[in-house]
Amino acid sequence: NAGVTQTPKFQVLKTGQSMTLQCAQDMNHNSMYWYRQDPGMGLRLIYYSASEGTTDKGEVPNGYNVSRLNKREFSLRLESAAPSQTSVYFCASLGGAVEQFFGPGTRLTVL
Amino acid sequence: AQTVTQSQPEMSVQEAETVTLSCTYDTSESNYYLFWYKQPPSRQMILVIRQEAYKQQNATENRFSVNFQKAAKSFSLKISDSQLGDTAMYFCAFTTFYRDDKIIFGKGTRLHILP
């Protein structure tokens, strides 16, 4: 039981490049989330998915797209990375006891 | 829109002392959950304690307890007999859960436990 896994752990991009952050959970949870964490800003919700096939915008969705590929996987895509997207990205899923389980995070730097 | 406010960006206390972290929130809902999460330097997010709004009794988990004041929309975390391992960022979070699964976090309080 790996919980929530994220790949990659670190990534450096140049402005304008694209990439996809992968997230998977093996706990059979319905809801999954993507957050970004910036100094002094806490965790801000980018997108979430309440169930397979559905996605909803959070507080800061601009510049991102998501895909809920199946119940296990929820990916976050940056089509054209910008320096303002330099951040630590966390994926999470929500258990039945209303407890979020978080992945280890991805540190992304956009030059 | 629901909001979560943590008014203390940073705090320091001596080991073994008691410390209280503040959190206020804004919502028009009557059913919701509140959480405190800990993020140590390892960056891993760890659930510390959870409170259901319809429960009058304040939640406790060992040295961690909350003071939940529903009318005042206040949800503070008290850490008793603080330990060096309590040094971390602490985030307050909120969800209506019954309406949607969106979970909103505050900006966090950085807590330093001094030896």
C-alpha cells in the first residue's frame, strides 16, 4: 500500500516548455486534488476531482489542465510553463473519514 | 466563498511550554469539518486533528487539542508540553464535505520549539 505517489520529485523547466505531473493513489478514494505551495501563501487548490470523469477548478487554475484518467490517477499539465509556476506541487486524495492523504510533493522550477 | 485565516505567520516557544495557534474561518454552512495539518521540514503533510462542526466536544489527540467556537468561527490548536519534534508549519483547513469535496487551507503558522 503505497498511499499517494507523485512523479517526478524534482523538475527544472525553461519558460514555455510543457510537462505533466503524475499522481496515483491505491486507496480506492473518489476525490483527488492538486495544490501548489508557495512561501507565505499556504496550500492553494489548483483543481480537484470528486470522482472519475469529473474535474473542478480551485482557487488558482489558470495555466493548468488536469485529467482524471481513472479512479487511481490524476495528472496535472502545464502547457507553457512560466516562472510564476515555480512552486512545490502536492497531490492528495480524500478518504472516507474525511482525511486527506498527501503525496510527497514535486518541486518545480521554471527558469 | 469560504476562507481560512491564520493570523500568526510565525511563533517560537520554549520546549515543554504550551502554545496556541489561531485559526478563523468564514462560511455560511452549518455542517463542515475543520482540520489542523502539520508539515515538518520533510515536507510531508500530516493530519494532526479533525473536528466535525456538529460535535460540541472539542477534539483531542494526545498533547494536541482544539478550542472550537462555532459561533465565533474560531478553531485554535493547543499543543501541550511542546517537544522539539513539534517544530513545523501548521495549517488550518476547512471543508463543507457535504456540499462538495473542496478543502481550503490557511496560509500557515511556522512554529519553532526552542531547546
